[in-house]
Amino acid sequence: MKLILTTALFFWFGLCHAQVKISGKITDNKNRPLSGASIQLKDTYDGATSDSLGNYSFTSDEKGVKDLEVSISGYNPVTLKITLENVPVSFNIALKEQITELKAVVISAGTFEASDKAKGAVLNSLDVVTTPSANGDITSAFKSLPGTQQVGESEGLFVRGGSATESKIFIDGSLVNNFFYSSTPGIATRGRFNPFLFKGTVFSTGGYSALYGQALSSALILESVDFPDRSEADLSISVVGIGGGIQKLAKNKKSSWGVSFNHTNLWLAFNVIKQRQDYYKVPVANQGDFNFRIRTKGGGMVKYYGYISQNSTAFRVNDIDSTVLKNAFSLDNINIYHNLSWKERLGKGWRLNVSGSFSTNKDDMANEMQDAANQKVIISTPDFYAFKNFNLQSGGTYANGKLLFEKKFNGMNAVRFGADYFYSNEKSTYTLYDGSKYDEKVGDKMVAGFAETDVYLTNNLAAKLGGRIEHSSLMNKWNIAPRASLAYKTGYNTQVSFAYGIFYQNPERRILPGVAGLDFSKASHYILQFIKQTKDYTFRTELFHKEYDRLYKTGFGNNGREVAANTNGTGYAKGVELFWRDKKTIKNVDYWFSYSYLDTKRDHLNFPGRITPSFAATHTASFVFKRFVLPWKTGFNFSYNFATGRPYYRIAYDNTQNKYAITDEGRTINYNNFSFSVNYLPGLGKQNAKAFSVFVLGINNVLGQDQVFTYNYNNNGSRKEAVGPPSRRFVFIGCFISFGTDRTQEAINNNL
């Protein structure tokens, strides 16, 4: 017995003596302890878990060189080569946090995103169409965000002191020419495209990606939808028209096609709601489109969208130079647009994006002087009356192609590069009262290359660095535009961002052809942003400064028309913006508030010096309120838009001093617009519904508040007239029905 006990004791002592103690501490790369980390010798059962202070300790009888593995969720695992002998060892190990989409900072300076899925989205897609003052127009919805101006006499986005021509719109990577219906005097036209065509929207108020160019102020980037949820049809009936369409999804869900048609006729609306203009031909538009989607074998997607639109209108207004004469304006337009894109996975993290668009636009505009009996008259003395009788036929052909390669790396790092090609060919024939004609042709071929990289150093620190180079045949010159953005996560839901970029743009069409030797206009952006965002709240503020250089100054061309004369213009825009959105404080209520302060002056076109442009208000603010009452199956949406008065000027050429001068100036009254809409969903909550309908009532400018956008002057400047909206209010009543898809839950989730 003694022998057995002695032998057992000997082996037990030898075993304990052979074991080695392994200990240490696990921290992150900021030396903060990590609790719950797994520490283990590879291919053994020996290991431990770190405690609340990050400490760990265990013993092993292994000998020699071994792999010590350390892992914890959210951090990159570490494998360490260690040598085990007969002495205790200690290893302090720092783990690097994994960079993931859920935790990583979002590079967002100067950008608003409207999406149902994007982490940094400020709005979802239905917010775009349920903002009452927008009346279902994409760009009008973004006027409730900071940085935009409430301009009602002209279409387009006026952003941070920039004109509408300084904002460009892209669909699936391709530039869209003539995004809006053709202009009519003193009336802002709508966008041509249905908001439900798009699943994601990025609205840049400055500092946008190097993938896009030719916009001094802003880029609106739209991404079209992929496949429908299932085959469906839809029908719409409203006071302004009727429409319908069908989307057919293949049984294998790898392809789809769709077609739709919409007829718009404002006869009923204009007969109920009195218009300032005397429409002798109410606006009528016919629009048809076709699309298809194909999933490729490699998991990519081919998308096509084609569109054709025909619209016409004609109206009379009193001539500002006379008490008895009228101006009769008419417009006929045909617009055709095609967009084709292909996205493909190439393997090893590479992706290919190819996109292209082709469009044509034809306008036939005419204006004639008429007497009280609506008969054409030609008055040659004074001669400026005679020039009010004219006809303008203009047409353009446009094409754009983009090739983009993108490589994704670990930790959300990425690199992308590619090239753009833009083609435009525009022709116009201007016919005067005496039959004389002036023909003009303007064309451009622009090539561009770009490169950009996303660099995520940690979940808290990221940068986007890029650049763009362009060459225009119109000016036969090159430009180089660097872009940089930096974002740092200051807390769990907070971050600061900075963006810098240089942006170039060709002269706008209406001042071409200009003199030889013109250069690109240039704008330099500096943006500093702070944002705090949770699923229920968003607070965002930005400081910005924009410096303009080489703006186009105008003179008189051979036919007396204003044309680009040089690029000696300069300017600046600076300010601060605030945005607050709250989905929680008030039960079942979602609201947002935005405010912008803008200080801007510029010397361009025929300005006699640096002045605040007439489209820029110093203070703008918007408030949007949405409440869905589930028992009533009804959503109530309110919006209020405000802007301080805008400056207006009469700028005339002083023949004695051979220069332009301001002969009169002032400010308009403040802009106020309270609008609301009601949406009733009678089928809400019904199981297995085959049709889903929405009834909509919307009223713009409910209180009928006076609105003055600017002033027009007569020929000698002795009289001026206010330019305002066509009517004090506008009322929309409509019904939208979809067949084949139950959108009940979608409506509830998005607070329609």
C-alpha cells in the first residue's frame, strides 16, 4: 500500500510540476479591457475566458511552440505563436475592432439620403411622396430640407446660393438632360419622372462624389427599383388625369417587364380653381414608358427604362408695356428618354457597373402680341413691341455613357474608378416678326476619368478620397477636380464630418454660343457637419463655405441676344443649416424641422458687381408633420414652408457709361406656404386583399397667403409687376389602386 501511495504521489507531483500557467490581459486598441474574450491553445481543450477587467489565466501541460488563439465578437481574431516550457508565461493582447456596416461611421457631409434600407438615410422613399407641399414631385420634396430655396417661378433645385443650372440629376449613374418639363414664363414646371420609379435617392447639397461632375452646387442621384414584389397592375384616377400600368414578374423571379401610360389634362382643375393666366389651351400631357429587368447568371442585373412624353399648353397674360395688349404664349414639347444599366460581379470582390442614356427633346415655342379681341398685332414703333412676336424651334440630342469598376476589401474599404462620356448636339431656329431667321448650333463632347477610395481606419474613422479629370470639346480645355471627405465617430450615435472639393461646369445653354476662349466655371466647397442619429431621432447641423471663380459674364451677340462674353465673374456662399427629425416623442407622430441661413453674393451674367442673386433668401425654414390614425385607416400630413423676402433688381444697360447698372431694387414679401394632405386606406388590415387602394386629398397653400417670387419690369422701368403662383391654392383629389400586391403592412410601416 505504501508503495502504491508513494508512486501515485510521485506521478501527481510530476504532473503538477509539468503544467505551465498562461495568463495575461485582453484589451482593445485603445487599452480598454475586453470581457468575455475566448483564449485557447489551438487543437487542445486548454483555455479560458477573460473577466470583467480583461484578465485571463489557465494552465496547460503542452510543451513547445503552440498557437494561442484569441477571439471575441466584433473584433478581429488574433493567433499568437508562443513557446511553452516549465515556467509561467504572460501575454497581454490588444484586439482591433472589426469594421462593419452596422458600427462604422457614415461619410455624410453635404449629403442627404432617402432610402428604406441605408443606414445613414434621413428620409425613406415614401417621405418623398407624402410631403404635402411637394404634390408628388421628387425635387419639390427635397425643398423641405435645409440648403434649398423656395423658388416658385422657375423649376429646378436652387441649392446654397447656386442657380438651378448648377444642380444636375442622375438616374442609375447617367446624367438626365431635360429632367423637368419645358419652361413656361413665370411658372415652375414639374419633374417628368414618377417618384415610385426609384428605390433610393442621394441628394448632395455640396461635396459630392468624384463619380459625378458638371454641377457647381448639387447632385441628385436616383437609383431605380429592381424587381417588383410580384406581378401587379395599378390604376390612378384624379382631378388632373388618369393612368395605369402593369408589372409582370417571371415565375423564376429572375426577370420582369412593365409598361404604363398616363394622361394628364388640367381642364377640370383650371375650371374649378381660377388661374392668373388665361389658358386658351390647358396643359395636356401624354406619357408612356416601358421597362425590363433581367438577373444575370453571375448574380448581376440588367435594367432598362424607356420613356416618351408629349405635352402642350397655351395661355395669355397682359402685356406689361401696355394697358390693352396681351402676350399669347404657346408650347409644344416631345421628349424621349432611354436608360440602360448593367451591374455584374466579376469575382474576388470586383464589381462592374455600365450605364448609358440617350434622349431627345424638341420644343416649339411661340409668342405673339394680341389686342383685346385676341387678334395678332405687329407694332414696329417702338421697335421692342415688334420683337414680342417670335417663334423658337429648338431640339437636342444627348447621350451619356459611364464605365465603373469597384473593388471591395475587408473592413468596408473600397476603391472605384472609371470613365464618363457625354455628347450633346443642340439646334435652334429663331424666327422674328418679319420672317427673318437665326439658326444656332451648339455641341459638346466631354470625356472624363475618375477614381475614388473609401478608407476605414477604424469603425470610428473613415475617409473618402478621390478626383476627377474632364475635357470639353466646346472649350477645348481640361480640368482636374480633387474631392475629399473625412468622418469621425465621436460617440455611439454621434459623428463629425468634413468635406472639401473642387467642382467645374460648362456654361448653360441659353448663353451659348459664346466668345472664344471661355473656361470652366469653378466652385470650391468646404463643409463641416455634426450629426446625432438613432432609429427615432436625427439631429444634423452643417457649416459651409463655397467660393466661386470664373463665373460667366454676358454681353450682346450678333443678333442682340445675351451670350457668354468672359469668365471674370466671382462670388461666394456661406451659411449654417439645421435639421431635426423626431419619430418618438409624440405617439404615432413623425415630424421634421429644417432651417437654413445663407449669406451669398456673386458677380455673373449682366450683374454690375457682387450682389445677392434674386433667387436667394437669407432665412428659410420648413416643418413637416405626419400622423397616421390606425383605427381610422387615415394619414394626416402637414407642411409649412417659410422664407424671408428675396431681392429683386432692374438691371439695364447704361449707354452713357457703357456698362450695366441697377436702376431699381427691393425685396419681396416673406414667403409662407401651409399645405396638408389626407390619405385614406379603406382596405387596411384586410387579409388576402387582391386590390389595395389609397384615396388622397391634398391642398397647397391652404390659407391662400400672398406669395411674391420676384418682379418684372416694363421696357423703360417705370412700372413693375409681381410674379406669383398661377393660383392662390391648388387642390388635388385622386384614387390609386394596385392589383396583385398587398401593400397594407408597407403603408403602416412607412406611415403613409
